[in-house]
Amino acid sequence: MNHGHAALISALMVNPWFAALPPRLREFMVSRSTLIQLRPGEQLFRQGEMPRAWYGLVRGEVHLSTLREDGKEHIMSVAEVGNWVGEAGLIVMQPYLNNATARGHVEALALPREAFEELMGDAEFARAVAILVTGRFRMLYVGLYTTSLRSTRARIAQRLLLLAHGDATGTPQARQRVSVSQETLAMMLGITRQTLNSELKWFVQQGILRLGYRSIEVLSESELHQASEMHDS
């Protein structure tokens, strides 16, 4: 393994899914990929375009989002360093259903479609991808369930819990500080900034959260869990 590959693999190892792969698969993915750079607001891929590669984030974050009929953006999740995104389109060879937009400066590995297809012929890799896709499906299901049956306050709590665990990453250990602006959080939840601000004041008054500049600190994860179980009254 050359030094460059080792450094890239090390950066990606913060992701539990990637870290669990056998070394031979990690080396294959990195060695067959091209390192690309994105400026803030540039896109890894666009909704409706055919997939050409699978992307692993080495630096920075991307928002995975869709455009609503009214033209407003709905952010579905945030992918951070170590995440690989865009596999669904590659598996079925159908257009992307969402946009992947750089949040700040981003460096990513682009694994060509042909290399991804070659990897899918490896039973161990195919099983790992099945686990990855299933985990993301479960997150989507939880999001739909929360939207339909829970209060706005519970939805905010649930989204903050997901972000505390890395959102798309899903790390076992929650981080105390969530790097997200209120504008972005409102876009994730599909609510107005005013509604979000009003609800966040309740969390602050209860001593559950502390608001910072483009960040939210979780003071009590257990109480945030309790709030995420609130149903509409």
C-alpha cells in the first residue's frame, strides 16, 4: 500500500461501516478511485442524472436533498467524512433521486461505476453494501414515522439525535455538539425558521439544549430521547 492510499484510508476509517470492511476491499476502493475537490455549493451529483461513480468523503460534508414542487430545498440528511454516497443509483442503474451538494470545501473519492460493479461481484462486499443500504432505509422509515405520528417538538428532537450520531454515519457514540445552523435544521424538518426557533426556546428552557453559532449543544441526551417520543396531542 502506498503512502497516499494509506492516508486516504485513514481518513475514511472514522466511519464504522468502512472500518469494518476487510483491508483488501478498503485498498481496492481507494486505489481505483480518483480524488476530486468541490467548492462550497458545488454538487457531487444532481437529481435526475445517471450515476457515474460512488463517492467517499475524505474532507468536508455534503447535503443530500431534493427540490419540492414549490422550488424549496428539503435536506434529507448530511453525509460527513467517511461516508460513501450514491450507491442506490448505481445498484439499480437509475437516475439519482436527490442532489449531493458540498457544504463548505469538500474532497471526495470517486469510485467509477465499473469498479463498483466489479466489487458487487464479491460476496463479502455485496453483503456489506446490503447492510449499508438497510441502515439507510431504516433511517428513512424512522423519519417518515416521526413526521406522520410525532409532534413538531418530537421531530426536532429526533433529528438532533440523528445528527448527534453523525446522521448518515450512525456512530454508536453521540457527540455533544451538533454543527448545524438553524436555517439548515429547519430545511431538514420542512418547517419555518420561526417555528423552529420557538420550539428550540422550549428545549433551552428545559436545560436540554444550548444554542451556539451554527451549532447546538446537547446537554441531556436522555431528555432529548424523551422529547423525541412526544406524540401530537
